[in-house]
Amino acid sequence: MRGRRWGDVSLAVVLLVAAGAADAATRQDGRAAGRFGCESSVPYVSGAGGYAVYRVPAVVRTRAGTLLAFAEGRVHGAGDSGAVDIVLRRSTDGGCSWGPLRVVTAGHGDTRGNPAPVVDPHSGDVVLMSTGNAGAVTESMVLRGRVDAARGRRVFVQRSADDGRGFSAPRDITSSVRRDGWRWYATGPGHAIALTHGRYAGRLVVPANHSAAPPPGSADTGREPRWYGAHALLSDDGGHSWRVGYVDAEYEGAVDANESTAAELPDGVILFSARDQHGTAPGNRADSRSGDGGGTLDRRYAPQPSLDAVPIVQGSLLTVEDVAPRPHGLLLFSAPSVPTARASAALWTSTDGGHTFAPAVTLSRRPAAYSDLVRVDARTIGVLYETGARTPYETVVFRRVPLAALTPAAP
């Protein structure tokens, strides 16, 4: 893709960080790289800390300015099923160094993942949504309806009132947010959002996805991508109670909305962007909008042509309101930038509220997959993303990008 190129995080640097991941690289003393002067760090290295692979990153900035980097700690390998915990590392120096690894959601041999954190604007608490299932259960089994409800996909919420140092035990809220006939279910992954504009200010919105069961008499098994759909989870009391908001339930196969992300625009409209899982429409990204706080969609999901360089993969949205003129502000999107491969992590920008995006920065030409965006400070955004020398799943890197590199030049 075109745009500014930033140097690759070299394999030698990655290995050096990996060697010191248990000590020097984990110290959180605020002195790293000249006080927030670093460009990148590596909070997760596969094979270190008791996990074979770290995947599915999510990151938020707390009210105190601490960065919380979540990931799935996969015990035995890169596969989505089996023994998986949600783990966390904290940074108080803008992502230059990270504190010790902590288990936030222990699977105890089962699968716990799809972290979707958000900071409640009223209490300042960190609210963490996640999903899981029994360790022996696979996605294929769930999609085919071969799993009972107790062992299938469940939805959990946790919270932290101490800046991410500790979290409450997972609370199962599946009965409040799962509709009859749904099989697969996943929150996020990636950060959720707290609305700040208009009548819905304070509402927490978690992008999510599901699959539906084929109707009786259908020849489909449920594994067909057409049965995927996106939806949102909403809370108006700081994450204590939850309900289902909009539901994408067309299932026609043109756009198969899967993993989704969201951003609130300065006018209060929410933009939802979803992975299109083998839909027949052009491209691999689709989007929609909600003018009522995620309760309904203004239109069906439709392809986003200006993101046609993105492969079939999760992506992340982030609104930065104070660096570009209203009414739209600056909207960022992160994902790999090779249509046929998970490679070349990149950022796109939009100044028209997400109607069009333009290539901005290529972070690396290496293999890359899932990512999440966060505002680090007034001058910096951060990208937490999967990458490696041979596969995308060797490390999770945190890259600091100056907003000056992304802000459109003044006319």
C-alpha cells in the first residue's frame, strides 16, 4: 500500500526483547526510553510466560493513564480451542515497558477469550467483556449445533476498580444477551466504547457477533458463512446489566458480518466496521451506522470499497476528535494491508466520518493479523498487534505512532 513507511521491528530486536521479557522489559518504573520516548515494545512473546501462543490483543487507557494490554494466552498452540486464558500486562509509561503478566480470566482447561475492555466514564472502572466455552469444544461443533448450552459459547463480564490491578470473578450474563437460535457467539475482539455525545452519553457499547441456526428443512449445517451476523451489547448502568442492541440478521450471504469494531463519531453516530466472512459482495470489510446509540442500524451492512486492501481479518477503529476539524474529527482504522494474506500491518485515516479511508502508515511488511487501537496521550496513538518473522503469531507488539504522522496537512 502507499503512504509513509515506518521501519520494521527487526527480528533481532524481537529476540532481544524476548530474552529479557521476564525481567528488564517488564519493569514498570517510568524511566523507559527517556520517559515515553520509545517507538515500540513487545508485551507478549509466544512461548514465554507459560503460554505457547499469545493472540487476540485488546488495549484500553484507564482514567489514570495506565495502558492495559489484554490477550488470549493459549496454552498448547495457536488453535482457537482448548486451554485458553485471558491475560493482562499494564504499562504506566505509555507502552514503553510493561508490568508482570497476570491472568485475568482463567479457563482452567476451558477456553476464555475475545477480550473486549472499556472504561466506564462515570465510575472509572474497567469493564471487561469476554466469551468462552468448554475446552474440548470447537467452533465447528458450535456452528453445527452439536454442543449443549452449558458447554457452548457463554458471555462473561468482569470489572476492575483499581486501575486494572485486579478484576472481579467472571459473571455469566449469557441469558441476558443471547437470543434463541444463536449458536456461535463472540465479543469484539478489541476495545469496546463508551459514548460521550448526545442523549446516550455514558452508554457502553460492545461490538459482537453470532451465528444463527439454519431454519428447519434447510440443507445447511450452520457452518456456512452466510449464517454469521453482527450485533451489539448495550449497558446504561456502567456495565452492571446488559441487553442486546441492534442485530444484523439478514443471512443472505452478500455480507457475512463477523468480528466487528465500533467508533463514536463527533455527531454521536456510531460507525460499526465488520469482517466480511466470505460474503459474495466485493472486498472483505463492511460497515453500517447507528444513530440511536447502537439500538438499531440506519442501514444494512454494506461493503467499504476504500478498505479493499484488507484481508479477511479482525480490525480496529478509533476516533480522535481534537486533531481534525469538526464535524467528523479524525477516524483511524488498523488492519493488515494485503488483500490475500495476513501481512503488512497498517493504518488508514478518514476525515469524512468513515465514508472513505486513505492509506496513512505501514507499520511493517512482516506477517501481521489482529490489532487494536488506543489513544496514548495528546500526541500519540498506540497499535497493539500480532506479528512475527514467519507467522503473525510469534509476538504481540505495541507500536507508538505520533499523531503528527496521521493528521491531514492544513490547507
